[in-house]
Amino acid sequence: MKRTIIIVSLLLTLCWSYIAHADNGVIHKISFDFYGDSIIINNLNTHLVTYTEKLSKENIQLYYQQMSASGYQPIIETLKAYKEQHNPDDWLYYQLVRKTAQYLSPKEINYEQYTLYKWYLLSGTGFDARLSIADSRLLFYVQCDENIYDIPYYTSHNKQYVCLNYHDYGKIDFTTTQFLRVEIPVPGAENGFSYKLTRLPAFSPADYEEKDIAFNYQNIDYRFRIKLNPKVKNIFANYPVADYQLYFDMPMSSGTYASLIPQLKENIANMGTRQGVDYLMRFTRYSFLYQPDGVHFGKEKRMNAEQTLLYEGSDCEDRAALFFYLVKEIYNLPMLVLAYPDHVTVAVKFEKHIGKPIIYNGEKYTLCEPTPQRKDLPLGKVSPERNNSTYEVAFVYYPDSK
């Protein structure tokens, strides 16, 4: 059921997407769809503030003053109301900020203006967001304590700030390019940002498409027709490379979960725990094509369980995430995520280990390889080339932490 929020003259309801501007540059109404919820802001009297000046600290400060005096507070209040009612995770909330900024100032028309709108809306709704400039480049940062590996960051007053728009510029040589930080104090902009996701949007059933997958287990062919939502790709298009825990803990959307998990549970209902985990391991290993990130995306990209189902190809990190998710949802067993120099895999703790154990904190775990190897590895076996390789325990899961 769709929910409605009324704040003075602001309304969240269901409607077709459009944005209405008056000829004199005054915004009267904004409306757009946001993953099943439509956002409408009615009865605005907001002057669209344009940015056409050269990037400089002084010009951006003046622009902020102009925006603050031009009637944008109703938009800020609507975003705050959405956040308070729906409690979206920060990454999803940022997608709402991006879409709002796009409707106010399309990215393809004036990139600097679009970026300033994102900064204004994110900081105006409580996040500690910052700006840096160099020549014609405008970088947009937010305070975040998590480990992020493939985008720039800096520290200030013992706080880490990660860049939210680096992907728009490709590579920047920070050894030769000196960025100037634009310090603008925004009242109430004190909250840190997290990339952690605890749930995906409540997508409409019409958003899903069906996909057939199949594999063979003990000479029996198993076929699945699962529901997947292409919009999930958009949500994670610019999601950075971060710690494995963030990906392995991510949930599935309700439609995908309902189309897959009950089928798997039914198929393994008469199996013991070990055989059931073996089934899930081989389902993950053989239902999808193996494809390195460099070939598939042209760069490193870690995916969660649902993304792994969405794409035709996936690598070891992605399959480990899917297998981990399936074991957690169906058996909720203790697990380790093991990171070798060139490989990621999972070890599961059974009542009695199988093969040579992985020992962690005095407990014995069984290696379960969800990625195709040169040999068809059973439970408890590692590929021969990694027999003597070192590994790092990148993430530990205990059932009581679910």
C-alpha cells in the first residue's frame, strides 16, 4: 500500500513523472517516481538558482547564499519527511537526492550546478558533505567511517571524507592536481554517511523480469525461474569497492527472495545439513558463467547476492557473496570469508568438519568452494594451487549476529 505524507503544502503520493517550471524561472511543482514511490512537491514558489560562474571558493559561497534565500526549504523538508517515514539506508537516500537534483538541474546540461544541488540537498538534510575544486573540476565528498578502496578520500579533524562523484571524471592524478577545499558551514550538517544496506526498495511486481537458471546435482537437473529487477543494477551502478561485509550482509529484494529461496528450501528439504550446503555450493558454482570483473566491467566491481543473480557472468567474490547469503538464510551457520591473494571463498562451520579444516579462534571450519575450479572440488577441499597459499579472514559471521 502506498503511503501519503502531507507537510504544509507538500505531498508524497502516486503520480506520473514531470517537473513544472514557470517561464520566469520559478519552480511551482516537482514530481517523479522513486523506485515505486512517487514524489510530488506542490505549491512551490522556488526560484531556480543557476550557476554559470567560474569555479571558485567565493563564487560557490555566494551561490550557497543565493540558494538559501530562494525558497528551497520546502524541498529540504520533503526529503526529510521521506527519510523520517521510510527510514531508507543512506545509499538509497542518496539516490533520492540525486534524482531530486537531476529534476531541478539536469546533469547533462550543467554538471557543476547539478553537483551543487546534490551537495546542497544532502547537507541541508543533515549530512556532513563537503566540496573541493580544481580548475573546472568539482568534487563532492561526504563524511564516512567505512573502508572504501576505489575512490578518493581525505581526512580532516580525524574524520574521513569519501568522494561521491569521482566516477564522473574518470581518473584524476592527485599528485599533480591540487584541490582547494570549499568550507561552507551548513547548520545541522553533522551526520556521517554509511554504505551499509539493510533492505532494498519495495519494488512493484511489474518491475520484475523472469530468468531461467539450471544446474545438475547428482545426475538430477534442477531448473529455476526466478524474478529479478533490472533496477537493482541502477542502484549499484556507482557503488564503490568496500569491505566484504557490506556486500555479504546485503539482503535480496522481496520479489527475488520469494522466487528463489522457497524453491531451494524445497529441493534440500530431505537432505542433511552437509548435503544441503553441498547442493547450495554447486548451485552457486555451476548455475552461472565465470567472468572476471576486468572483462565484464573493465574494473574491479564487487557484487552482492542479487546482483550475482542478475548478471550473466560473475567472479569468485560475487559467487562467494551469493553462497554466503544462501547458507545464512537457509541454515544460518557460522561462516568465514577467506581472501587469498587471487581468490575469495567461504568456509562453513558444521558440527563436525570435513577434510583439512580452516581453524579460526580454535573452531574448525570446512572450506566450501562456490567458484568453478580446474577440478570438481567436494566439501573440505581447496584447489591444489592454493594448498600452501596464505589467506586473510576478511569477514566472520556468527548466527547470533544475524
